[in-house]
Amino acid sequence: MFILIKHNELVSHPETLKFKIKFPSFASDEKASNQNVKEGYYSMFDFSTWSLMKRSLFGLNIISSSLILCASTLAYNYQGQVGKQALNQKISSLFDYVKHASSQAIWNFDVALLNTYAQQLIVDEDIVAVEFKDKSNKVISNAEKQPFAGFPSLERTVASPSKADDIIGSVTVYYSYESVDSALRKTLYTVIGASVFFQGLLSLAMFFFLGRASKRLEISVGMLKETATQARNSGSTLKDLSADLSKKGSTQAAAIEQTSSTLNELSSILSKTVESSEKAFQMATASYDFASKGQSENQGLQIAMAEISEGASKIQEIISVVEDIAFQTNILALNAAVEAARAGEQGKGFAVVADAVRTLAQKSTVAAKDISSLILESTNRVEKGKKLVESNLEIFEGILKSAQEVKTINQELLANTQEQSVGINQITKAMLEIDQVVSDSSQSTAETANHADTMAQQSEFLSEVVQNFENEIKGKVAA
């Protein structure tokens, strides 16, 4: 019996294998022989009925099993080589000992001693048999556990105790790899057990993680199905809305035209308002400039009054000095008159001069007091003028502040009015664009209806795609 695979049909049905099974026949003619050929689809693994998680677990198990098998094979071969090398080294070490120990016994032809050596060697589980031979290759002594035919062996020559180049016999050791094979079998069983345990843990872990992922995918597919249904319903609703939009288009066009007319009137009014605001701003600016100039002049007057007051204070100080000098002069004149009176006739002339000086000092004192009174009066008037100037400055500051506020308000009003004018112009332009858009929208309504039909068809196609995706995740139900 043999199998014929059809590759072309395998490509069209990747989830199955189509083959012919030909049974042996002893018929003489070709017709009878062809009757034994049976053809059909035979599916060992119909993956289309498997869920995504089942296929993933199957693939991961195949991969992990292959890796474990390869690793186990490599480890088995490596340990076998290592065990055999160790056994060979062990046999070589025994040879070195036996050659020296048996040299004298072979030379003396001491069969009993050789038998003792042979019996001691076969006690080792790896050694099957031992033979001691003489120079003519005749067996002198031997010992065996079992028939040693077919077992690997090592042979070494034995030299004379006195001459190293004089060969007097040989030693042959037959050994077995049974201990190495036994250790390898134990290791293999251990590896197989660990692999099965690890494979089970891996399968459980993958079942858990893939189960969660598959559950999330199922939820996503459900949401996609719901979205496809909503899209189909939205297509129908969009078609109805397109018809309603076509009816409302003419009404919107009329309303937009009326709004545009109103905006034009409002734009004209705002233009006049802008002109008035500009004039008011200019007047407010002029008032602010006049108030600022008046404030500057009052500040100059205030400085001049302060300087006058300061000069009067200095003059008052000078007058005080003059009064003091006049007072001292008067005292000196009195003292001079007293001294002149004491001098008698000789001091009369000096007394006249002293009296004249005293009279002059008294007049200077009176004049200084009069000047001081005038300066004091002038100082009081300057202080009153200073207070009036300060009051005027406060008034001018209020006027200047009010003028600044009026100027700011007019400036903001002008800016707002200009912005409103620009905004109205933009709105007018936007309304014209909206009018154009509404016109275009009326033309696009019919196209929207056609697109709605297309959307409904695409929604049906999307539903089919989602169903196929769901079959991929959950597995198609076998017919």
C-alpha cells in the first residue's frame, strides 16, 4: 500500500490532505487494478474547527517538545561520551598498575599470582574478563565473569623487569559499557520526567494567559459586531437625514440672505460709530494734554514759591543777626557813655559820639523789626499762595486722572468698535461662505444618500469579516 499526495489540491485546502490510497491487487488487467484506488479528503487535523487558543497551545507544545527533545538528545550524547571517556581513562590507569605488578609474575611464570591479579580485576563491575599471555601469545592465566566475545578490549605489552625493551608477554582486558548505559538510562528517565512536568506547567501557564487573551479578543469581537450593527443602522438613519437636510436647505438659504442684509446695515452703523469714537478720542487726548500742561506750570509755580519761602527764611536769619548787632552796639554805646562821664571834661566829645552811635543802633533795631514784620507778613502770604498752588495741583491731578480715564475709555471704545466692525465684516464674509456651503450642501445631499447605501453594503461586509474573525478565535463549528 502506498499514498499519492495531490499538491495542487493541498494548496487549495490547506487544512486537509487529499490523497489516494492504493491497495495491492493481484488482478491481471489495469481496469481491475484501478478499482482498488480510492480518492477523497481525509483530515487528520482540521485546524479550521480549532479555536485560536487551541491552535496556539498545539503550536507551542510542538515547539517546546522539539526543543526539549533536542536538548535531551544533546545531553544524552554528551553524557555518554563523557562516561565512556572516563571508563577508558579508568581502564588505562588499571593497565599501568597491572603491567608493573604482573611483570615479575610473568617472568617467573607464577600462574597463581597471575590468577590472583585476574580475580581482583574482574571484581570491578566494568571489567568482563582478563587474560595474561606470554611472549608467544599463549594464555598463561585468565578470569572472566561471562563470555567476553564482542566486548571492547584493550591490550598492553609487558616488559622484562630487568630490560625495558625486552617484551615478555601481554595483558588484555575486556570491559563493558553497561554501567555507563545504566547511568545514561537513569539520566534519560529523569530528563523525560522533568520534561513532562515542565511541559505540563508550560501548558497550564499558556492555557491561563492565552485564555485571558482569547477572552479579551472575544469581547473585542463582540464590540466589533455591535459596531457593525450600529454602522448599518447609522447608514439607514443617514439616508433619512439626507432627505430632511435637502428640505431644510432652501429655508436656511433664505434665512442666511436676510441675515446678510441685517449685517450690512449693522456694518454701516458701526462705521459711523467708529468715526464718532475717533473724534471723541481726539478731544479726550487734547483735554489730557491741556491738563498735563497746566499741571506742569503749577508744579513750576510751586517750586518758585518754595524758593521764595526759602529766601525769606534766610533774610529773617540775616535780620536776626542785624538786630543782635544793633543790640550789642547799643550796649557798647551805653558803656562808652558811662566811661565818658567818668572821664569828665576829657570824655565829653567821646560821650557825644557814643550817644550818636546808640541813637543809630536804636534806629537800626527799629528798622530791623519793621523789616522783620514785613518779611513775616510776606512769608505768610507766600505760604497761603503755596497752599493755593498745592490745592490747584490736586485739582489738576484729579482733572488729569479723569482726562486719562476718559482717554483710556475712548481708546478702548474705539478699539472695541473697530473690532466689532472687523467682526461684522468677518461675519458677513462667513455668511456668504455659509450661503455657498448651503448651496453646495444641497447638491451633496443626493451624493450623501448614495454614500449611505454604500455604507450599508460595507456594513454588511464588515459583519461578515467580523464573523470570520470570530470563527478564527472560537473555532468554526464542524459541519
